[in-house]
Amino acid sequence: MLIDSHCHLDDYTDLPAILANAKAAGVEEVLAIGIGNGPSEMHVAVDIAHHYANVWASVGVHPQEAHQVNPESLAMLATLASDSRVIAVGEIGLDYYHAENPDVEVQQRAFVDQMAIAARVRKPITIHVRTSELAQPAAKARFEQHGNPDAAWDDLLRLLNEHWKPTGLPGIMHCFSGNMTQAKAAVELGFYLSFAGNVTYAKSAVIQEVAKWVPGDRMLVETDAPFLTPVPLRGKVSQNEPANTLHTARFLAELRSESFEDIAAQTTVNFRVLFPTTA
């Protein structure tokens, strides 16, 4: 079996069909990411998880919505994070890609505040980090510190070392898109690297290098659906869906010279170790 460790089920209008497709493809469980379009929609993924036995949920405020983090939304997050169907806090982190994103200080404060809640409920975090490397000039001018396109990663690792490492809790680097140095730092911090459809793209040589290196017991697969449709479906379907975890897992198996069955089994075991209440 496979587990999609990161998808946005609240983006679908035909959810029963989407989950049926997943099951037919051998994707038996999914982690629905509860960010919606801001704090007022965090509960939707939790509601879905209570309705479907094979769906788990996370809750969190995406860095693009960090300006909406306040005492009220943090209290809401804390309540939802305590729910039995919620196994993680996220996706949370830093996004220095869009020029209209909240200020660096606002994003970092929201990230730290949400890590504190995750630490209190003793649940892992799932991380979103996007740099300014490929951003438009306006975003580069706003977010690059001393011309450093990796400022988001540098800030993220600094904050994790300061605020998360002392908790002893693990986490997921969702849709891992960093380089080898960043990958090794994340694994050293106790994080799992989750690979989405973009690892299958021809231009993703650096991500593929990391995917070949990552220890087997620190690897997960995801879709980030409805985004990042993997090859061979990229450009051929209107939206990605959890069933397509299959294609990413097959690609990783070939990339790592391992069997598909071993990749499926290992990533499922890893999910269970990371989230023991799902076993």
C-alpha cells in the first residue's frame, strides 16, 4: 500500500470519487492538510478526516496567510490540534517567493507561535519552505537578504534549531525542493523528506540527487494534490489527485534502483513511525 502524506482534499468537489480512485491505485490512506485559505477554514480537513476512516488531518496557517495569525486564530489552532484525527501541525514555515507575501518578521513570528502549539500537543510539524531563487524581481528585492536566494532556508533552519530541536519531536519537509546541504541539515534535525510530483520533472536534477541519497527510513511520498501532477500525467490531466502518489513512488523506485514494492513498504512504515497513532 501507499500513503499520500500531503494533499489538499478540501479543494475537491467530488471527494468520494477522488478517494475511490486513490484506493484503486493502492493509496490506502491520505493526510489532508488543513490550511484552506486561512485560519477560518482549518477545520475543513478535520471534518473530512472524521467522515472518512482512511483520512487523517493536519491543521495550520500557511506562511502566505501569516498576517492572519493572532490570539484568536492561535486558540482555534490549539483546539483543532488536540483533535484525535489531527496528527500534525502544518503546513507551516516560510515563503519568500511571492512579492505580496507577509513581511519576513510576520511570517517568522507565525511560524514560531505555531511550533509552540505543536510542541504543547506533542505532534510533528509539516514544513513549507519556498525560496526567492526563482521569484520575480519584486520578490527578490523584498525577501533576499544580502542577495541570498536561500534566505528562506537559512531562516527556517535557524528557527528550527532554536525552537523545534529542543522539543525532540520530528517533522516533515513537505514537497522537498532544497539542495543536498539543506537535506542533510533537515535529516540531522529529525525530519523526514517527502517527495511530490516535481521530483519526476526533467529540470529537478538537484531534488533527484537528494532523493537518491536520503536514508530509506527518512523518506515519504506525497502528491500535494491538486498541485504538482507527476510525469507521465503532467499536462494531460486537469488536476492532480492522491491516486497519483503511485507515479511518484514508481519514479523513486527506478531512481534509487529499488523495487516499487520496497518503496511502498518503506514509506508506509515511515509514516507509521512518524505518526504511531495511525497504526
